[in-house]
Amino acid sequence: MKSGSMEDGESDDVGKELTDEIQSTRSGSGVRANSDTSSSATMATTANNTFVDRIDPFAKRSLKKKQKKSQGSSRYHQANEADLVPLPLFKDVPAAEHEELFIRKLRQCCISFDFLDPVADLKGKEIKRATLNELVDYITANRGVLTEPVYPEIIQMIARNLFRSLPPSDNPDFDPEEDDPTFEASWPHLQLVYEFFLRFLESPDFQPSIGKKVIDQKFVLQLLELFDSEDPRERDFLKTVLHRIYGKFLGLRAFIRKQINNIFLRFIYETEHFNGVGELLEILGSIINGFALPLKLEHKQFLVKVLIPLHKVRCLALYHAQLAYCVVQFLEKDATLTEPVVLGLLKFWPKTCSQKEVMFLGEIEEILDVIEPTQFVKIQEHLFRQIARCVSSPHFQVAERALYFWNNEYIMSLIEENNNVIMPIMFPALYRISKEHWNQTIVSLVYNVLKTFMEMNPDLFNSLTTSYKAERQKEKKREKERDELWRRLGELEISYKNANNVGSTSNSNTNAENSVVSSTGALSSTSS
């Protein structure tokens, strides 16, 4: 059994979805180019109104949003190349010359263009676009064209086009949850290069034994760096490309996992910024699904030391769905990992962000859906203490999400089996909320939970009710005694101050009398 294998059905589905998306994107490329040109003109007109920008902060924000929708161009290593000249079509030359023409076209496509200037090199851009389209069709429709000499030429063309310095973000305060991403200006060519790369990897003629000579660790490392692109279209292509490389090159699998691990650690503990976390987690979800059993120690450490700490990053909402899927995949593979996972989530449980708290509760429910009863017993006390705190939250969405656990049949069966442990933990919070919570929807949900508990174990419910009321009476008595103590302390303070005032007055009178007597004695001695 091979560790890290991927399921063929999933790979085929991803490839089919990607092919459909490519066709729809290509059909709309011309419209997009025209809209980008008109948006650039609109931005120039808006920028001239400098007076409004200086006095109106809302206008400044609006301008920033418009600028964010513009396109950025990556930094390529430009070369002083001659103007492109159209090469003959494959159908116009003999079959014996196809390989040579194929290589010439690949080398021609190594030339890059500056797309920030929409009117520069229009002829060259169109020649390259047409050539790339022809190359895609050529390797798709023909067999036996991927001979060994063309492999290094193909990889060189791909590397020259894809591997570049990504443009910096235009907005230093860029918020990926609210702001629009910067789209790659050179996408008309990049899209075709990615499509060609995928057709190359998916071709029946592709031979991994030859491909591994040119697709090496350095190539994969540069490919992973591109996942930081702001353009979601590019990240989507990269996700599929890396998935294919992982599936075809067994020798690169451990290296790919290690480098993804390094990217995540740098993201968690250093930068907290990397645009492709969601896409990398999506790839990992497929990889984890193919892990052989029993799981290696390396994989378990990755779960505990990388995936769980990913929950503490502020931008969790951007990739939480993919992260939760990976965690659940691990637990389905090895149920003994449930305890460290749940305790890890409780360790990083958000204290002030209600949105993240709702996400954590959703993930906990996904975990409970696949948990084994023997593992549930180990974490039930720690978990339901946190759920009790969530139910008591003044934020109604947090309380509501926690109370929805009681609508899950499997979770209800686990609670019923362990009601003697869970009911004493939950009852005080539920009873108090039923009397005090400001939101009537929450109060209604709490009454339903209390009713369920009463039907589940009437004797324990009555005992908890009696003990809770007795404890409340004791608490009220303690509060009354505390208030009485403070009242008596206040009275003692007042009486003490009064006593000090009286004492100081009598002392001053005595001192005055003594001074008068001494003065009288001094006068009488002087007169005598």
C-alpha cells in the first residue's frame, strides 16, 4: 500500500470542473480586456479630482476600492527580444517536422510582455496568444508528440512564464475578507500557459520517468511560492497543477508535504499573511484522504503542531472550511487523535471574537459527528464546560450555535448515554439563562433543552433543580451577609471619624488651657 495516494475519482472530478471553468473563462477573456481598459480610464478621471480626495474621507475610501479592482503586473525578467514572427501552423508542415516546429513555438512563447501598457506590443501579444492556443490544441488532440527532447523545452517555457516576482499589494491595509483582490494583468497569456501545463501533465503520453528529470524540488518550490498570488484564478490553477504533480511523482510527495508545512509555520508564527492557505489545505484534504493506515508519526505531528495552531490566526474565516475538513479527515483515519484535537481547539478557543467562536462550534459539531463513544467519554467534561460558557454568552449567535447541538441526533445519543456527567455541568447555565437572557429566541431554545433533560433523566433533573435552588438561596444569603458587612463597616468608619474629630477638639482645648496656665505663671514670676 502506498502512503499518500489520492483517489482517482476525486482527481477526475477536479480535472473535469477545471476544464469547464477554463472554457468559460476563455470565452469571456475579450470582454474582460475591454472592461479593464474602460476601468483604467475611469480611475484616471477620478484621480484628477484631488480637492474632493483631500477633504472627503469617504471619497478617499471609495477611490481606494476602485484602485483595488485594477490589475497589477508581475515583475518578469525582461529580455531584449526581437519582434515575434508568426510561425507556420502544424497542419501546414509535414509530420516529420512537427517536433522541430513544436520546440520553436515553445521557445517563441518564452518571450514575456508588459501588460501594464495595454497598447504596447499588440502584435507580439496576439502572436503569442495564438501560438499558446495552438500548443494547447496540439498536445490535446495528438498522440506521440511528447517525445523526450521536448520535456526540457516545455518546462523551460512554463518556468519563464510562471515564475516571477509577484506584485506587491496596492493597499497596505488590504483586508482579504472585504477588499477585492488585484488581478494579474498578464492573465490572457498566463491562463493559456497554465492550461497547457495541465494538458501536458494529464496527457496519456506523459511519462513521469522522464518528467522527474525536469520537474524537480527547485521547480516545485517556485510553484509553491506562486500560491501567494492575489489572483484567485491563478491559485485555482495552481491547486490543480500541484495536485497532479503530487499524484504522478512519488519521489516529490514528502518534499511537497514538508514545504507546505514550512509555509504554514511561517504563516502562523511570523507573517500571518499568505493568500493560498485555503488552496493548500484543499490539496491536503485530498492527500490526507489517501494516507495509509496506521498513520505515520510525521502525519500525527503535522495535525497537532500545524493544523491545530492554524486556528489561532486572525484571518481564520478565509480557510476555516478547508481546515475543518482536514481535521475531520484525520479523525476518521485515527479515532485516537480525538482527544489531542479537541483539547487543542479548547486551548485556542477565541475569547473576544464571536465570529471565530461560531466557527469553532461548527467544527466541534463536525468532530462530534464522527467521534466514537469511547473517545467522547475522554473529552466530554472539558468540552461541555466550554459549551456551557458558550450557551451563557451574551452574544446571541454564539449561544444559539451552541444550543443547536441538541438538534443533532447523534450528539443527543452521546449526551443521553452520559447524562449523569453532562447534565450537572450544563444545568446551572441553562437554568440561569432561562431566567435572565435578553434574547427570547435563546430563552425558548433553553427551555427545549431543559425539557429534553427532564425527559432524559427525571430523577437527576429534580435533584439538580433542588440543589440549584438551595445553592441560589445560599448565594442570596451570602450576598445579604456581604451587604450587611459592608453596611456595618460604613457605620464603623463614620463613628471612627467622629471619635477622631471629638478627640482632636478636646486635645486642642487642653493644650490651650495648659498654655494659659503656663503664661499666667510666667507673668506672675516676672511681676514678683
